[in-house]
Amino acid sequence: MTDPRERILSRLKSAPRRPLPDLPDWSPPAYGDQAMARFRAMLEAAHADVHEVSDAEWPERLRAILAGKGVRVVLFAPATAAGRRLARDWAGGEGPSLVAYDRPVEEMKPVLVHEAQAAVTEARGGIAQTGSLVLWPGADEPRLMSLLPPIHVAVVARSRIRDSLAETMAAEGWAGTMPTNAVLVSGPSKTADIEQTLAYGVHGPKELIVLVIGDAR
């Protein structure tokens, strides 16, 4: 009696060879001078609010935006470049007040959960293909800052908006400098788990405001 395994192998060997299907093109996209337009369009399609501003004007523009939304308390990271800029430019002015995230999380819980209506963080970069922000939370700017307050404000340099995640990873050498927690944000928090009805702010901020800093190219 022929071994069943031999029969199976014989049938496989004698079967006609089929041509391999065409594989999709996995090459990263290249948007050229349209990268910013793509980045903005994708974010706005996900219900984010995008503003292109110069380095000189962004703190005052942000103050006006948040004041127009009735925001009174804004959480910021005093050790970051964006945080230092806000502390300097908002000193003594009217509008929302700043609260520094400069204590252990146990001491910051009342501010995070009950007081802060918005929080400002830096974004390490942006991805045009998906309209995503790259956040690298750390000790100076913990993940809770971009997760708990109802409004998340992200500040990103125009020069750091790249075409794709692959280009971003290669350009910044992620292989050797990955943080413990890299986050891609592509709009406000949203879910459709309940009766397949899209709802915002269930697992995070209800609003995402993106300030793209730098002169238009």
C-alpha cells in the first residue's frame, strides 16, 4: 500500500503551476510640495482643526483660538520648547491661564481630570499619507497630557512633516532611538462600539487642534 504522505506529495508535485499574482506596489508615496496640503486634508477629514501659523504668531493665535472656545485652564509642559514659549508669551496677558505639569501624576490628578480644559504638547513630526501626528511621550510631557483634557493642542514644525511613516522612521533613525511609547494621532478620540454610532471623546479628547509652525513653502 502506498504511503498516504507519498500520495499527497506526488499530487502536489504533479499539479500544474499557477502564475503568481501581481503584488501590490508597497513603495512609500511621495507628495513633494503637496505634502502639507495632504497632511491638512487628511487631518481635517478626521475632524481635526488645523492652523498654519508662523513661529512669531503661534502663541497669540492659540490664545485667541482657545479663548473663543471658552477655555479657562490650559495644561502645558514647562520643560519643552513650546512650553517655555507659552509661559513667556502668555505672561500677564488676558485669556486662558496656564497650569504647569511639573509634579508627580498623583498630585496632578485633580488638574488632569477636573480642571484642565485643554493641554498643549509638542509633536515630533507629521505623516502626510495618513494625516497623523507623531507623539513621543516622556517625563516632561506624559501621555496623560494628550489623553485626558477635552481639547488636545499639538504643535508641529512644518519642516518635520514627511510623506509616510516609513520615511519618518528612516529620516529620524527610529531603529536606534525608539521611545518606550510612540503614539500616532490622526484626529480626536472616536469610537463606534455602541450601536455602530460614531461618538467623539469617549476614550480621549473631543477636539484636536493642530498648529503647524513655519512659513509656507
